[in-house]
Amino acid sequence: MTHESEPAQGFNPVYAWGCGEHVHEPLIQSTLVTTDADMQIVGDLAAEWICSDDGLTWTFTLRDDVVFSDGEPLSAADVAFTINTVRSTAGSQADLSMVEDAAALNDATVEVKLTKPFNVLLYTLAVLGIVPEHAYDDDYGAHPVGSGRYVLAQWDQGQQAIFEANPRYYGEKPKMDRVVVVFMDEDAALAAARAGEVDVAYVNAPNAGQQIPGYVLTSYQTVDSRGIALPTVPAGKTRTIEGDMAYEAGNDVTCDEAVRKAINLAVDRQALIENVLGGYGKPAYSVCDGMPWGTDDMQVTTDADAARALLDEAGWRLGDDGVREKDGTRAEMVLWYASSDSARQALANEFANQMAEIGIEVRLSGASWDEIYTRQYADLVMWGWGANSPNELYSLTYSSSTSNYACYKSDVLDAYEDQALAEGELEASYALWKKAQWDGEEGIAPQGAATWVWLANVDHLYFVREGLAVAEQKPHPHGHGWSLANNVDRWSWE
């Protein structure tokens, strides 16, 4: 895996292990619930769970046969301790801001009280490892005690982590007794594969055409989406987050809905995938393509002629230099991308070329994320998003969310999402998430407010040694690495 995949604070779920930006199952620790292949919530530590009618109290009943790797029993007190510690820890990447308190009612029952209905909490709990209250200290990340499928046998920081099957695990015995994860950059990973030193090596699309004897290039489906938020308000606005951090907001070109719709119509997503990703991807139309809460209403057919006609009708006249103008405003914008990411740079270039065909000038700017974040509400940014949870859609679209880079405000959308979060059964919420995207009359879809232009879901590529059977994968969220290992305990040698 990449060096970025190594957890900075160690294997500690309180900070980012499992529940971080690149979400995955924590392996060393158990979770209250987990997700199946269809992204439905199923039990892990919790045998049963129920939500109160007002959506504010979740009660979990635990199985009674779980012990930590040090032999101590796991109880509801450990679950409550984990949730409360995450909630009160600055820098934790698990969002439990909606939790008021967690309490153990007895050894087998934990009650979680919320400040507002928020049923997608279950998806966060599906990757939040439970830590032992009796063995949690400042050194926990380096020497974790858990009740999961594996124990951390050795961690050589910056180099490797070695996992061994947990003999006290309550579930089905892992088929893989020992797993070694080596942290290295892509060139080193490919060299290690050529030398036969690793069994699985990640690779990005530009290098996927290589041949490595004894290995098979394997592609895994993802919801790892690349897309661009289109600010819906004019320039000159200010967005204040976290109380005192003010950012410039708004864009005088993309604030015109006709421009945003035209951009969505003009993008040839398949050409982007073929020309930049070597065919290793699928067209993206939302941040939740293929998920139960996704909708086909977000899809749009490429039609550059229709895009030009739309811009003509909206008064964007083509100038002698091939760039449109309206009321003194030139149809030009800046698109930022992370300078360390060659694939995003290539996507940005191809996108700019396609926009030039309809008279929109896109100027590219590569920078560090620290610099990009200062422009996140005013300019275009080549983002990477995607998670196995509706919370991603909520974060990017809810009016008051700090991740609402398009600055789009809609009482209708907010109402749908509030209703979705208040549903006692997750399946009942899916229709409401779909309506938030498009209800037949309005929404964020390309035929509506068109608040984003989504480009591609990037396949995750690995060279896998012949004879190694990697178990069937759930869709991988954003981030190359640990998601592949979610079910490493089910892998086998043929």
C-alpha cells in the first residue's frame, strides 16, 4: 500500500483507523455493525438494534461471546467508552457530532442518544472499531488490543505492519493466518512484484499496461468518484466555517444555471475514461452511483450541440477568440487540482479541452491541498469523493454543510434529507435520498440545479499473484488500499 495508507496515529479507531477519509473495516477491532455486499447493515458485535420513534435513541444489544485479544470480555461499557471518547477527541475523523451521549444500561446493552435524527450513524458505526476501556492509553495506536479477526503482531513504522489471526476471535476462523502490509510508493511496489516479493501490488491506470510474469492485473469496482463542484452563487460572497474561518465564495460564471447545465451536457465522460484512465473506470453522474440511495435521474447523455444551444439561449455569445461572454463577463474559470496527483491533472486537462469546444475557457492551477482549500467555495476543484454511506451525499449537498462547495441552498433538498435521516428503517430512507437529487421538478441533478459535474468512478487496480484468490469485494470507497483488505480473512491460495 502507499505510505499515505499507513495510519499516522497508529491503529487507533478513535482517530482515523478504519473511520478516516479512506474508510474501511478496522480488522484489529470489531464493529457494532457492518455492511454486506449489497451495502445493507448487518450485525457484528450487535445482535439486535432498535431506534426510538423520534429517531433520537438507538439501543444495541450485544452478543455475549466476545473477548478482547488480551482475554478480557467486551461489554457495553467498552462500546459506550469508545463512542464518547471519539465524540470528545479533537482530530477524530469519525463524525459523531450528532451524538449527545452513549451509556451502558447493563453489560449487554448500550444506548446512544442523538441531538437530532441521524440514521446514517449506522454506516459510521460499521467502520468504527471498539476499543477496550481497560487497555486504552496514549500508546494504544502502536499496541492495539481488539476483538477483531486479527492482532497487530508487529509494526515497523514507515515500512510494514504484520497481522496475525486472532485465536480468540468469536467468528469464523480466518483463512489467512498472517498478512503483511508493506508501505511503499508505486514504483517500488511494482519492482517488488517483479521480484516476487509481494503478492498484491497497487497500480494506477497509467502503469496498468505493464506485464508482470506470474501476476494478473485485477480491477475492482468503486464509488471513488472524481468530480467538480460548480459554485451556484455570484462572486463576492463569504463562507464562514468553524466559527471564524472566512473564505471567498461564489463564481460569476457558474452562478448561471445555464452554464452549469451546459457543462454537464458537454462532458464526454467515456472519452475522459478512455484517454486518461486507459478505460479503467466508469462514467460518474453522482457521488453515489450504484448505491441503494443513488438514482438514475442523475445520468445525462453527452450532447455538446445542446450545450452550445443552451449557452446561446442564455445570452453567452461566442467571441472572436472562441470564448463566450455575457454582459461583460467572460466565460472563464480556474480549475484547481492536487499537483501531486498526475491522474487528476490529466483529467483536468481533458476536461478543459472539452469545455473549450463549447466556448468555456478553463485555466488549470496545480497546488497543494492547503492552497486549494482557500479557493474551495469560489473556483472549480478536481475533487475525489465516494463512501459506502449516504452521509457523503448529505455532506456535499446539505445547505449548511461545510462540504457544500457549490454553496447551493434549498429548503426542499434539506427537507428530503432531514426526513431521510429520521427514518427508523434505512431502506425506507433511500427513496428520500433519491428525491433530494431529483424529485421530478427540482433537485441537484443535471436537468435541475446542476450543482456538480461528475466525471468518472476510478477503478482500483492491483497486480495479484496467480493462485491467490481474492474474495469478492464490496464497492471500494475513495482511497486506494485498506478497502481491498476488508475481507482478507476470506482470501485463499488455490
